[in-house]
Amino acid sequence: MTVEALVLHAGEGKAVSLRGTGVTYKAAGERPAGGPTVLEFAVAPGFNTGDHVHSAIEEIFYVIEGRAQIRVGERLLHIQPGDCVLVPPGVAHGFGSLEGGTAKLLLIISPAGVHEGYFDELAAILAKPGAPDVQAIGELRARYDTTQVSPLSA
């Protein structure tokens, strides 16, 4: 039996929370025909990934609703619905909310199957009470092709 299509309607898909920022898996894992991982981010006010670099992962950010900011190399961009930013491997970047607002973004990660577990593990770290464990987050990032280039703050 072959799968004809994967259909996830609005609000469907495995979801995790990063202290108020929702991450919903729309397409994840390696698939026979290839294809990227697709995640929907509901970016909460104050969310920021910090600047980081992936050696093998390409990321594409597409804004669905609201406004967000993304740092790509030396550029700080304010992005809005319809804007698309491709970040190739090796380029420092980070994204977050803009001026306390919210946003909804699609994050498309290639290749698939490399980065999915990262968000599950990060959600578990952030679910613990108190300030985020910066050391645990740093160790997590090191395991998932992510080198932090700006200080992580608690």
C-alpha cells in the first residue's frame, strides 16, 4: 500500500510548546521521495532563538501572519506576511518576535530527519520551572548541528 498524500488541517499535527511559542510538526522525518521537514511556529512575544549556525541544515522561513525579526549574517530583517528568507548552511542566523508581537511562520528544514528531535528535547528542558538551563540547551544544540554564536540568556 502506498500513501497518496499526507493531509493535516489547521491545528493538526504533533505539537510542542517552547514556553508559549508553539511548534507544530506538519511534515517530519525522512520519506522515500525525500522532502523537507515543515514546522509551523506560533511565535510568542519575547521569543528569540539567539544567533546560531548549522553546518548541514538549510532553513527557509515564510511568514504567514504577524511580523517577526530574523538576523541573517550581519543583516537584521523585519519580516511580514508573504516574506520568505532562505538561510543556507554555514550562515549565522536567529529569529524571534518583533516588538513584543506575535507571528506565525513556516520553517522548512532540509534535509529532513536531522533536526526534529531537537524541538522535543528543547520543550522538555523549557518545561522545567525556573530559568532555562543554558548549559543543557547548549549541549542539546551541539547534538543537533547547531553552534550558538550569541550568548544564551536565562
